[in-house]
Amino acid sequence: MKIIIPMAGMGKRMRPHTLTVPKPLIPIAGKPMVQHIVEDLAGICPEKITEIAYVISRAFGKEAEKNLLAVATKLGAQGKIYYQDEPLGTAHAILCAKDSLDEKTLIAFADTLFVADKTAKVDTNKDGIIWVQKIEDPRQFGVVKLDGEGFITDFVEKPQTFISDLAIIGIYYFKDGAYLKNEMQYLIDNDIKDKGEFQLTNAMENMKQKGTKFVTSQVAEWLDCGNKDATIYTNKRILDHKKITGKSEGGKIIQPCFIGENVKIVNSTVGPFASIGDNCVIENSTVENCIVQTNTKVKNAQLSNTLLGNYVEFTGNAKDASIGDYSTIKN
């Protein structure tokens, strides 16, 4: 089984943090977003993951590529890097990894995280599985319609009139990766676009018309990391769902929390729902419902709903702050 992760977007809504680190490598509950994705996929897959292919922008840089390959290695899989030089749609993004599309394949876009339903393993005998979630306003998502037997009858990209409330969350299984590759290549070769882009839903519609049977599956929770507030909330939910507990020799810890290596907590309370990266110092402060990345110093502060980058020096109070790497804030 292979995993393909299209993740070439630059995450502009997460600036200033994505000015120095690609969005999928921003830590959530102590791990990069993309690491949570591949670990959770591996957890619901009954077969060994042999390869993880990442579709990225060349602007990510060699350090980011090194970190992504390390994530694959931790799962005992081979990592591969592919590049998407233009944002031409979901089908185009996946097709950038066409050399890896040759067998059973899981595809997960790195825009959102999810909490897996551990009881719902991937049925690798199915032709294809599309993970969906019921939502109130599906106009910004691709949606599916089902027949009475649970098979998908229609794929509709961002419907402006109501078609279905089953939104596609960006996770897919294909029994035949080579077949999918051919259908996406057909879209490119014939310049078949929907809303100006080459869409995976169009390729799946062609496959369905030729007899492929697609079914749906659901996750326990679908989580967004589109902006700072959503990312803080996702951190909270992941800490809670995965029962992550942090330890420290000093200070007071209110679980759930993640506490990295070599963290010094002095006369402070950390948590609940705080993630503190390696080599941080928290002194005379309260830090709750926050993400503090590595090598950051927090002093005389009351922090809540705040995201601090790497190598930040923060003194004072914040209830709603987003501070990028190498910043010094003194209130």
C-alpha cells in the first residue's frame, strides 16, 4: 500500500508561521500535521505502508524535504518527493506523483487533520473509498450522492445549489492506482477542467461511468488547520482524543498537554490543551490552549489561544496572538 500526500500550497492564511516552515510541518500536539495524517492512515490500513509520496512546492526547501522523508522512515516506509510547480487542481497535484501510482493507494490532502475511527479499517477489496462528513454548508466542498445500496452515484464540485450534505474531506482509497493515473492523464491531455482546474472528482466520475464502484467512509472527527484559531482548536482536539499527557520536572501541568524535550517550567502552570516544543522555557507564567514551538522563552505571561513560533522571546499577556519565528515581544 502506498500513500500520496499532495501538499504544495504555501498556507498563506497561516502566516507568519508559514513564512519559515511549510504549513504541513507546523507542529500539532507535538508532531508535524503531516505526521499525524500518515500515522492515522497507517492505523486504519490493514496492509503495510511501503511508500509515502509527498507532492510539494520547490520553495519548501531541502530541510523540509529531509523532515518529510524522516516521517516516512519512522513508519518503515520509503519516502519520495515530487514537485507541483503550478496550482492546477487536485487531479494535477496527484498526477505529479504519477511514478508512484501503480498499486493500491491512499491519498490524503494535507489541508486538514482527522481523528480516525479505529474500528473502520480500510476495506482494500473495494474499488474505491471516499471519506466524507456531513456539514451544514457544502458550497465550498466537493460532495457525493449515494444510492440505496450505499454506492456513490454523483460527484459534484462546490455545488452552489443543494445537492448533498456529504462533503468529501480529502481522503481517498483506490484499489488500482494505475487506472486512476490514466483517467487523470486523460483530463490533462484533453484539457478537461471544472471551475478552471483539473479535478479529481472528474476522473472519479469517468471511472464510475466505466463501472468502478465507489463507497464512502467517515472519520470520528474532521479538523481544520486553515488559520491560527482553527489550528489551536485542532491542537486541543488531538490532545484530547489521543490522551496525550506531558511531563515536566517543574511547574504545574494540567492535562492533556504535550511537553517536549529539555523544557524548563519555573513557577508556572501549563495546560490544559497546551503543546510546548523542545528547549522552551516557561517562567512565572500561565500557558493554556496554546501552541509554543521550539526554543521559545515565555516570561511573566498569561497566554491563551496563542500560537508562538520558534526562537520567540515573549513577555507579557496575550489572549489572541500569532507570533512568528525569531520575534521578541515585550508588553
